[in-house]
Amino acid sequence: MVVIVFEIFLLTLLVITAVGIVRSRDLFSAVMLLGLFSLQIAVIFFILDAADVALTEAAVGAGVSTVLLLGALALTSDREARPKGRRLLALGVASITALILIYASFDQPRLGDPQAPVHQHVAPWYLEQTPKQIDVPNVVTAILASFRGYDTLGELFVIFTAGIGVLFLLADGSGRGARSQLPSAEAQGLRHHLIPRVVGALLVPFIVLFGLYVQFHGDFGPGGGFQAGALVSAGVILYALIEGEASALRVLSFRALAGMIAAGALLYTGVGLAGILRGSQFLDYSVLLADPIAGQHLGIILIELGVGLTVTGVLLTIFHAFAARAQKR
Amino acid sequence: MELLGLYNYWVFPVLLMTGLYAIMSRANLIKKLIGLSMFQAAVFLLYITMDKIEGGTAPILQAGNPEQLYSNPLPQVLILTAIVVGIATLALGLAIVVRISETYGTIEEDEIQGQDAE
Amino acid sequence: MSSLATHLPVLQVVVPLLTAPLVFMLRQHGLAWAATTAASLCAFAVAIELSTAARGGATLVYEVGAWPAPYGIELVVDAFSALLLLMVTGASVFALLIARRSLEAEIPEQRLHLFYAAWLLALAGLSGIVVAGDAFNIFVFMEISALATYVLVAGGPRRQALPAVFRYLVMGTIGATFYLIGVGLIYMMTGTLNIADMEMRIRDVSDLRPVLVAGGFITVGLALKAAVFPLHAWLPNAYTYAPNAVTVFIAACSTKVSLYVLLRFDFVVFQGNQAGHVAQFAMFMLPLAIFAIVIASILALREANLKRMLAYSSVAQIGYILFGAGLVSATGLTGGIAHMFNHALAKGALFLAVACLATSLSATAVSDLAGAARRMPFTMAAFVIAGLSLIGIPGTAGFIGKWFIVVAALEHGVAGALLILPVLAGSLIAVLYIWRVVESAYSSPAGDMATRQEAPLPMLATLWFVVLLNVYFGLQPSLPLDLARSAAARLLLP
């Protein structure tokens, strides 16, 4: 009961935040509110028993997308011009669509209903078969990496495509980016600010360490390659903000990042093909080793590693591509 | 109480349409992308609401507790993928906006159209 | 090798997918082009193999990860998907054959390897949608193809490509998200994501509101992605400002893949399970189709820019496909589906001709083409034949689908006869807008237009090959028709 009241409170707060985002003419505060929106929705996901999703939404929604949006604001403008017209049409379309969805809701199973169709058909099978066939405690990881591993392969290629797209649009394509340029004021980061430097220097290793923990602990608790990639990149981005672009690129150069992106994608697809070569189907990990369950474990570790490599590579490449654009100006 | 159980399904369309309203009514391209992010996040709420089961807990199996009920893991898996799709779209969209800003000197849609009409 | 044959449905997707990171690492653009073309050819060969099996009546099912459906993800290749695979992979091959020369002028050399990697991802994404038997998996591959296509369109040489691709990105994302909402609502009521399983389980809940609303969201979302009138606003500029080779590729197949998902959902999941769905679908689709045919044709007639004229013509042709489907009969669906294939041939050939014209002319407006026939006689002759196919002259591929659609409409008596009037009007307008181009190109040249300067031979050969395919499939239409017939029969299965 308390949980429901708390959840209703948070959802109402979420709507208020959303309205605030739309109304705010200052794009900087809109971006900050959007980060807050992501944190709130992550808390709601946690209350709804979705720990993995909450972790990811917090890392991606509040972390990565805020960094990207701020980067874009720095390159464009942070004031919105007064909008003209079109409001009535937008209001009409939005209201009608919302009413249709609310109309649909009255035949929907209420929150937590154990009789709901989603709890009857496929889901119990996963909960029952995971210990027998894959034997990892986190069922989300089992579905993500094995039962529906083909979706996750697609997901990896979605992020790969975004990386290629940002490079195509923003980098000069030589793969060198900003390396040859002299560090400008921005590139020197926050080197002359004592507090962020000290606190940041303390935080960076822990963030990266936590990222690695999330990478390899995903079978047991919430986590996995994607969340780990987001965390490790957050650590490196923080390092870049403090020590400057160039120092971060010395640790992981554009070329190394490109290598990570391709290696992750090839690793995942390669594990899939190994299933075919060992006489079974694409992405069947059971045949990788003599013992099917050990094979599943090996497959899951390898593909999560692939996801982690590609995600880290892509997110850092995107960050550097935006940053390099800023230096050119 | 019955109706309160549908509250999530009412907030979902409101958030969704707040996002769509921002996309349609605003001329600023970054504001449109912010709206698009909210629009996608609303769908996450729809899926995650489905996974909850009364008395359940997160679907991380606990050894030695066979009676424990678990929430449905499948919508969570789907939304993990959808979050990745969302960030990928946002990154690409922002890269396009940066290029538009460099080429046109503005990120307001009506001003861009005005320049191309000339 | 028999074991490899069972893996063809997944290899159709994995071959281009696996080549993409390799091309990304190959910084040399010639090698990148070669690898991309090789992967496309390989995918084309797989598609031919699959369509041969599908023509024999086989439905291939592949369980990824060896997990049984509906728990794992299933790939399904039947006649309908095989026809789409032929279009997607074929369009990629022919567009790549001209891409090498055509893109030289449009994209900086040091970025070409990124461009080709995006091309492969678009190909893999589109193929992935077509073979998927799982509603959520369709969404994932839809996003791969969409993001990759945005990159390809953004490569266009003119600055207008950027706002065009931004609008495409926003509308495409809204469409995909609507689809995701619809899938979520169906999942909520049936507990499954597998399309075949949905078909079975939706019967018990088919009259509940969430399912009805889901039908609406899926239809509108996919209609947005397929540029069904009046949701086509993103298409004209995206086609116009994309690099020429990209326009060939996406104009031939990408909207049709969304239409394919739309038809599969509406006919397999909803039709026959929901009371009155047939009438609803017809009442919704037929007016839209007729408006698309008439209004988009008129817009094409008034358009000065050659590429945008052809783009509006595509919106009209999507109307024909929907018109055939909206009649909800075996003949109508056969016509609509066959027209997908035939229009891909005709429009592909026309955009190939545009790419050839661009090698030696700077003109983009129809009125600036004066003398083009003197300067590039072979290209213009090919354009004329492809134009005839677009209009639907007997003896060309474009005729077949339209003929079936007209016959299907006449099955409905007087009302049907009235309905085909706008269809015929659309073809008449097509005569006019193709004639405008021909008249301009064959009029007397101005300035240096009289000197002969044809497109490079490999491009010309590709163009003529596709043009001859238009004639071949006009005279020998059994391949697309066989596949379209069994696809229609499957869709109408109660």
C-alpha cells in the first residue's frame, strides 16, 4: 500500500517535470530537468521490480544523454526562440491520442494482477527453465543474452550504427580527430579548479572499477555489458573533463576506440557463428563446450564482453567527436 | 483501489503526449529531440508496468527460497534494448543538429526553412 | 552443404551484418566498396536460393539459439518474405554497381568507408525485418535499418539534406515508437511476442479495447514509416537530397518493407480474428489509397525538381499497393504485392537513370534538361522505357500489378468500377509527368548540350540491365506473380 502511494506520488512528480521540460525556454534547464526526469523514472522502475532497467536508465538517461545534450548545446545555442503557431494542432493531436490510450486502459489488467496474460504464457517458462538450462540467477541476463540473444545482437548493431553515423557526420573521417591539435582552453579541462580535480581523481578509478564489476557480475545481480560500457565511458569522460581531451585520448586513442567497436561486434557475431560451426543453430551457446550449461556460461560471458567493448568504444567516440568539433570552432 | 491500479496506464499516455506536443509545437531542433526522448521514455513505463506482480520481487532467482514470486523478466529485457535504441537515436539526432547549426547558423526550424526558400 | 542451406534465413542477415565492422576497419574506400558489393551479391544469392524454395511452396523456419518459439526468436521465410528479400538485396546490388562512380562526386573520400558500413547495416536491417517472425525483433531491425538510412541520406551533397534527414529521423522514430506501443498492448493481452503465436492467442481477447487500439497504433506507426498519404511528409525531401545511389536503394525497397510488416500484421494477426476488421481495413485504406494516387500524382505533375517529382510518384505508387490490399481479395492482394516488386524495378531504373544523368549534367530541374537526349542518348532511351513501365504500359513490369488491381476492383461490380476511375486517372497523370521530362530532354539543346557525353559504361550497363528486367518481367511475370499469389493466399488464410 505504502509502495503504491509512493509510486503514485513519483508518477505525478514525473508529469510535473515533463510539463516543466516543455515549458522551459532555457534549453540548459530543460536538459537538466530531463536528467531529473530520467532519475525519477529510474526510481519508479526500481519500485516496479525492474532493477536492471533502473540501473540502465539512470546511467543512460541521466548520465550519457545529459552529457551529449550539453555537448550539443555548447556547439549550438541554449536559448529557444519564441515558437510560432502550430500549438493548437499539436494540442489536438496529442489530446486525442492520449484519450484513445486512456480509453484502452479500462480493459487492461491492473498493476500487479497475477492473472494478467503476461504472467501466464511465456514468462513462467523463462523463470522455470533458466535454472535448468542456463543456471544463472539473473533471469533478465539469461533472456537478454541467450533466449533472446538475437535481439541483443541487434541492439549492439543499433549502437554501432549510431557510432558510425556520428563519426560520418562530425569527424573528418581520418580517425585522428583532435589529436594533432593544440589543447585549447576547453581541452585543458578543469585542470585549474582544485575541488573538481581532487574529487574527480578520487572518483574516476572507482567508477571504472564499478563498471568492470557490473560487466562481470551481470549473471548474478543487475548489470551486463551495456551498463558496464555506459559506466566505464562515464569514468573516462569525467577524466577527460578534468584532465582535458588530449589526456583522455592518450589513454584510449580514436584508433583504439575504433578497434574496440569493431572487435565487440565481431566477437558477438563470431560467437553466434561458432554455434553453426559446432553443428547447431546461430547463437546456440550450449554446443560451445561439452557441458551445455558451461557452454551457456561461456557464451554469455563472451557476448556480454562484446557488448561492453562496442558500447564503451561507441560512447567515447561520440563524446570525442562532439568535443573535437568544439575545438575546431 | 481497482482504478488506482490503472494509474500507471494513465500517466503513460500523458507523458507520451507531452513528448509529442513538444515535438510538434516547438521549432527548436534540440527541444524536439528532448521531446522525442520523453516520448520514448513513456513507452518504457508502459512495458515496465506490465512486469510487476503482486508480492513479487526482481527476477533474480534466490536459492533456497522456492516459494518466492518473481516479476516478469521479459518486458525488462525488451526495455533494456529500447533504452539503447533511444540513446542511439538521440546521439545521431544531435550530430545532425550540430551540422545544421554549423551550416545554417540556427537551429530553429522556421528560420532554416526560410533560408532554403530564398 | 545441405547443412548450410538450413541456415540461410539467418545468414541472409548475418552476412551483411558481419561485413559492416570489417568495412568500418578498412580505411581504403575501394576495398570498402568491393567488400560491400561482395556481401550484397552474397546476400542476393541467398535471397535467390530462398525464393526458389519458397516458390516450391516451402516455408522455412529457423530457431535462433536453438530455443523453441515462442520462447526464443524465430525467423520465417515464406513466399511474401522471399519476394521482399529479392527486392531488398537486388536493389542493394544494382545501386552499389553504380555507387562507386556516382558517390565520388558526392562524398569525401576519407568518409566513404563509414558510408559503406552504414549501407551494409541498412541492408542487414531491412533483411532482418523481412525474415523476423517476432514482433519485437522487427522493431530492433527496423531501428538498425532506420538509423543506417539516416546516415546514408545525410551523406547527400547539398545542405538541404540535413534538415530533410532530421525530419525523417523524428517522423521515423515516432512511427517506430507507435509500432512498439501497439506491440506492447498486444503483448499485455496475449503474453507473447511471436507473430504466429499471437495469431492463435489473440482470438480470445480480440474484442477488448487494448487490442483494438493496438491495431490502430501498429497501422498508423507503420503507415508513417511507409510514407502512406498523408503521413508522407518526410519522403520527398529525403529522396531528393540523398546521394543518387542511395535514392536508388531506398526508393526501391525501404518503404515497401514497412508496408510488408503492415500487411502481415493486419492480415495475419488482426484479420479474421476481429469482428469487422475487414470492413474497417477497407474503409480506412481505400480512401487513403485513392487520395494518395490522385493528390501525389498531381503534386508530381507540378514539381519542377526531377528527383522530387519521382519521389511524389512513389507516394502515389504506394497508394496503388494499398488499393490492391484494401480490396481484401486474392486478386487484389496479388496485384498489390506484385506491384511492390514491379514498382521497385521501374522506380529503381528511373533513379538509376537520374544517377547517370547527374554524371554529365548539373541540372536538377525538369526544365533544364533540354538537349539531354542529344548529350546522353542511351541514358534517356532507358529513362523512356522505365517511364513506360512506371505508367503501366502492357509489355512492361509496371503493367502486371495494375492489371490485377483493376480486375480485382471490377470483381466488386459497379462500386468497384467507380473506384478504379481514380486509379486510371493516376496512370494518365503519370503519362503527363513522364512526358514532361521526355519533351524537355528531346527538345533542341542549348549551348554545349549538343556534344555527346554519356555516363561511364559500367553505370550505363547497370541501368540497361535493370531496364531490360522491366521488359523481361513484363513479358514473363511468373516469378513475382507466383510468389505474390502464394503470399496473398497465406495472408487471406482464416
